[in-house]
Amino acid sequence: MDNVWSVLVTAITVLGGTTAFRFYEKRSMRKERDEEFIRHDCKDRIAKLEALLAQSSKEKDEMRAQILELVAEVAALRTEIKYLTDKNRASI
């Protein structure tokens, strides 16, 4: 009778161990796939952010050039207005 119990316990242990091994193996594979997905997702997001950063940098440089042009125009207009007001006062 003891041999039957020993065989039964051994069979349950072996089957349980095999099932547990398969479970943990699948779990680790799923975890690796999830980590790989996250890694690729992060790489894609970083690439998109770098592209947006380069684009915004380019736009910033263009706007800076436009601002410099506008500042020059305002300075020229101020000079012209001063000249015209001085000329107008002189003629009065």
C-alpha cells in the first residue's frame, strides 16, 4: 500500500512539476515579448519626438529670421516717421 502512495505522489509531483515548468516558460516568453514590444514602442516614440524636435528647431530658426526682418523694418519706419515729422515741423 505504501508503494502505491509513493507512486501516486511521485506521479502527481512529476505532472505538477511539468505543468508548472510549462506555465513559467510561457509566462517568461510572454514577458519577453511584452518587453520587446515596449522597447520597440519606445524607439518609435523617440524617433517621432526627435523628428518633431528637428522640425520645431527649423521653424524656430525661420521665425527668428522673420523677427529680425520685422525689427529692421520697424527701425526703418521709425526713422522715416521721425524724418517726416521733422520735415513737417520745419515747414510749419
